[in-house]
Amino acid sequence: MSERSNLFAEAELFIKQCYAELNLTEEAVALRLKEIAEQIETGGTYSHTYDELRHGARMAWRNNNRCIGRLPWDSLHVVDKRDASSEEEIAAALLEHLDYATNRGRIRPTITILRPEQGEWPGARVWNEQLIRYAGYTREDGSRIGDPASLEFTRICEQLGWQGDGTDFDVLPLVIQLDGRAPKWFEVPRERVLEVDIRHSEIAGFNELGLKWYAVPAVSNMRLEIGGIRYSGAPFNGWYMGTEIGARNLADEGRYNLLPVVADLMGIDRSRRSTLWQDRALVELNVAVLESYRAAGVSMVDHHTAAAQFESFEKREREAGRDVTGNWAWLIPPMAPATTHVFHKRYDNTIVKPNFFYGKKPYADLLKGTEAEQTDLVVPTGGCPVTGAGAQSGSFSEERLSSNLQTRPQKASSERETYATQARGGCPFH
């Protein structure tokens, strides 16, 4: 089949399903398909109506196999910014997205859809993995500051002219590229970023660690595909599941690596693994995250409630006559998975469209021929797109929190990585 025939075939499948779910008539389907065929014939592509865009984005959330938080899929707020024609307009739209989604802590699932790919024009892309993410730096002595998952992108931002303060919680700038032009970066005003101080009421010294995390996990490095149209710029968010922060972002050895610090504060013997110091510290770190978000009035779900909500989602889908697809390895939570029903089931991992997919990193070519190919910097591969889990090295300590950065980070260096075509990270909304 030709490229145009393939596009129409995907459009036809989507339109028929979308219009059926919206209770539109067969006559409306036939008329719309005739319009689409004419647009493809004359211009090689077609444009979605807003209703198609909205329902298609919601279907993509519903179809994502690695998301345990799909229950409210039909409440996703869809912002159409396909007409944003400059990097400045896009940056403003992304800040508006953060404002709307944050909602003073009562997080609203939101997606902002930018200009799609059209022929040779690649459309709009956001280079960030998330709209909000903390920077990561490497000192000359090899020690690290901030989030090791962001080391590569932080150095890309510095090459573009941005400079952070060198703390563990510097918010990275937005980096936007439009139709293949040179990217532009935009500072994210700190007042637009709602953050939560992570505290524990019972562990002495915990609060002095100065931990915090942001409220809105807005994923921005996944491509939305609806009816054959590819939207490489379509940042979206749900709300956090507590374990994404407490069991991954703050706990993973390749992230902030806080379990040894918390265990020491608790006075647990770490001389052998059989003391279960990791498990005990992990539970208390997650308690701190959940209680801190609750106290701050910021939306968050614990993993047990999330699993129960997913069971409700499965029931609703069966009642609607739709099969539930899922990736078991990513649906089970990283803590106490056997206590959830998900652990004891198996799921069909077939990829159904509309859906979200990874593509090649937009800045991968900037790393060619640089010291990136010669260093031992490790970046996450195959991790959750919300948490970035999967990196292999990193550390965090009280000393790092209290000390000033002595030397500026070196030039960009990282192993190159090409993302798989399928969404191989974790849940894109939670």
C-alpha cells in the first residue's frame, strides 16, 4: 500500500470507532471519510476536528498498556494548540498547561496538543522528558548533584545557553523545536511550579534532608498517534502514584538513592541485607511522600488504591464491550505487588491505537562525535516515562544538600540512546 493509502486506512479505523463511541450516525461517518479522502488526495494528510482530537487523545490514554491509572480516561482535558506558530507561543501554552493542571494542588488530567507532523515538516517537539524535571550535574571529582536521570539533558540545556544554580532541585528550562528549526529554551518561572516538601513526623533528622518533589508529572517526550496523524508535541499529565516518587525517584540507586540515608536515620543495621533495611526504609520513605502530599493538599494516589481503581476500570471496559490490554510487568506496583489483584492476573499486551509512543530523542544527533560517546555516563533505558526509572548509578547525601556546588558541570556527555518504537517506559499518566 502507498503512504496515502496507509494513512486513509488508519483514519478509517479511527473514525469508525470514534464516531461509534460518540453515538454519531453511519451517514456522519461516510461523510467524514469522504472529506478525509479528499484532503489526503489533495494535500497528502488530513486534519482532525476538535471532537476527534479530544476523543482520540482520551482513547490513547485508555489504550496505554502500562498505565494503571486509566479509570478517569474520559475526563482528560484536551487543549488544542495546533495553531501555535512560534516557539514563544508554544512556551506560553505549556505554562498555561501547568497552571490549569496544577489547580492549586487538585491536579487535573490535561493534554496540550501541538502542531502535528505534516509530510517533511516534523511539527512541534518538546525536548524535555517532562515539563517539570530537576537538573543533574557531575562534578570534576565524579560526584553528582541533582537527578542523575537528567544528566544528559541538563548538559544539552547548558550547550544551548542555560545555566542552573547547581542544587539538587534546579528546574530545567523548556526546550522547544518547531518544524526542524534550531531549538529555543525558556525558563520555567519557579512560581509556576508547585512543589511539596517531603517530611516525616517520626524519623529524627529526616526533615533536615530538605527533600521535595513537584506536583504535576507532565510527560512531554511521547508521540501521540491518532488515526495515522502523529503529534510529536503532546505533553500530558495525570497525578502521581506515591510509589513513583517514594519507591523510584527518591529511592532508586540510579536516581536520588535515599534508602541508605533513611535507613541510617532510622538506626537500622545495613551490614547485611537480611535485616531488610531496604524494605523498612522504603516503606517509611513512601509514608513520608504520601503524608506530605496529603498535608499539602496535592492530589496523589497510593498503589493499593490505584490497583483497586484499575479493577474498576477493567469492569467498566468489559461492560462497554471492550477488551482490556495491559503490560503486567508495568501494571504491578513497585511495592507490595502481591497484595494487589493485578499481580495475580495476566493481561494481553497487544498495542492498540490511538496510543502514545516513544521516538528517537530529538537531541540525539547533537551527541555525535562528542565526548558523549567516550564517557561512562549512564542514563535511564527502558524506565518509566514519568519517573525516569532505570538509570544505573547515582547517589544522594545530606552533605550534598547542604553544600554549595564547588565546580560547574562539565560539557555534555552521555551514552547515545534510541528509544524503541513502542512505549516501553512506565505508565505515561501515573
